[in-house]
Amino acid sequence: MKNLAVGWERQGYSFRMMRAILVLCLFVVLPGCAPRGAISYLPLPLLGDEQLQRVYVATNRNLREGGPLEIVDQEFGGKRNPELAFGRVDVSIPFGHELGQIEWPLDEFHLDPTAVFLTRDGEIFGSEKRFMRALAQETSPRKKELLLFVHGYNTNNAEAVYRLAQLAHDYEVSVPVVAFSWPSAAKTGAYVYDRDSVIFSRDGFEHMLESLTGNGWTVTVIAHSMGTQLVMETFRQMSIAGKTNVLRKLGGVALISPDIDEDVFLQQSRRIAHFPQPFLLMVSTRDRALEVSAWLTGKPTRLGSIKSTDELKDLPIDVIDLSDFRGGDRGGHTTAFSAPAAIEMLRDLDERF
């Protein structure tokens, strides 16, 4: 290794340059480097045996002008907005859908509803009150339950919405589903920007939890990757502010492939006075995306790729190891969403949905 370093120095390269090149190479192998998902719109009515999945959206991304479906447009963007916007999207799931997959259209000329995911309808709600009223119409007042999904790093708005549509369909979720779409830049080189966006989004996410539970909803939170950092930071600040009554009203939490430093997670946990129950961590030792994240942060592992749970044993959480499940994405970062065997196993854990 010493000789290799000397050779690089002689060619005018510094260790800093080596690091930058390695980072670029590692990012290239991540699943997020595939062609980006975007909304394809085919107006109602349904044309065949496709199934319609409604996704509600709460977001602090900046809206573009141009009509109601801009709530899900890929160019909705990573710019940050201190105010929340609300909408809904109706996504059709093709009859030939494969468990764990999002069948994206190849282009705007291949919009076959029997083969690909398509947006069929949608609207922007002019106020939070209208958003809450629409949610209330989806279920019985005596059983107001919903699922709130928080996406991860390098995710555009279309990908967040379609992922939740796929998740809700494959897990046979029978309650309304809401995507909290925070302003990820949706670029592989914008890891730090996305981490800052998580910090920026804490107040907005806190407001959503307060508003939903205050309107009588029992909320189950599912977060993926960097989105788990947003959830934990928000729980921490709410607990410090004495808002544990909101945390007690949650119906459960699942942190999937959490992109959090283990020491940070433990420190966050010490300030959370009440952990919603059940509280699940889903981890995998073969998560390549978290390997890159760990390397960037100078630690051997991230929380979602830990090999031992000894440090977590005193916390009121359950850890589910997905390392042995194959299928889904090659990088092992979306196993809980994309590996059919994992979906079938996890679906059986909770019959509420």
C-alpha cells in the first residue's frame, strides 16, 4: 500500500483526490444510479384489470406551477420550503405486477396499464384542512388508522410516491397511506445536502405527527434509509419539548435499513421518553449502500448494517435481520420492499394491514 501511495503522489494525485475518485466509483454501483423514475400520466378511467392505489402526499419540497399533478412530478424538486403542501395521487398497479417491483414505463410511448405503474388522477389540496377531510373520508371514524412513509436519500418525489404505492399494494395495506416527501436533491453526489434537508424537515414532520394524531389518527410510521434519521431526530426533539403524548398515540414504527450512526442512535434514544410500540429495526449485513455510507463517515458500519445488537439490548425495540433474504435490489438496501420472500415474511408479522 505504501508503494501504491507513492506512485499516486508521483503522478500528481493526492490522497484527497484518491478519496474523491473512490467515492465516485462507489456511488456508481449504488442502485440509485439507474435511470430515474418519473411520473407517466394516463387519465382515468381504468382500462383493464389494473388496481388503483391512492397515495396522499405531505411535502416541504417546492411546488412548481402547472396543475394538480405537479404534486408528484419528478421536477417537483429538491428545493426546500418551510411550508407544507398537500395532495393525493392515484396510481394504477398493473395486473402483471411482480411482488417487490415497480414496473416503470420505458418512455412516454409505452404506457400500457397492464404492464407498468401509471398515474391516473391526482389533486393538490389548497389547505391542510382539506387534506385531513379527504383522509377522513377514506375510513371509518371508529377506526382512524393510517400509514406514514418517509423515504430515504437520493429519492425524487415520483420515486417516493410510487414506492409507497408498491409497498401498500404488496403489503395489502387496508388503511390510507401518506408519503412525507422531504426535499432530497435526488442526486448521488448530494449526500450532505440530503442530510441537511433531514435537519431542515424536522419541524415539518413534527407538525404532521401532531396534526394527524390531534385529528384522531393512529399513525404507523415506516421510514427507510436516511429517512430514519428524520424520524429519530423528530422523536428526540418532541420528547425534549414534552410532547410524549403524541408519541404515545403512534401505532408503531419500523426503521428499514437505517442510515444512522449507531452511537448517534443510542444518544437519540436516551432523550426519547417514550418509544412507540412496536418499534422495529430492519437490518442487513449485505447492504452495499450502507457500506458506502459507513466508509464516508469513517465508521465500520451504520445502524442498518450492524453485526451485533448487544449495544441495543436495553432499548424497547425488536431487530429483524434480513441478511439472508435474496431477491430484490442487488445492493440489499431495499430488501424489505423488493425481496418477495422478505415481503411475505414481514406481511405476516402484523395482520392489522
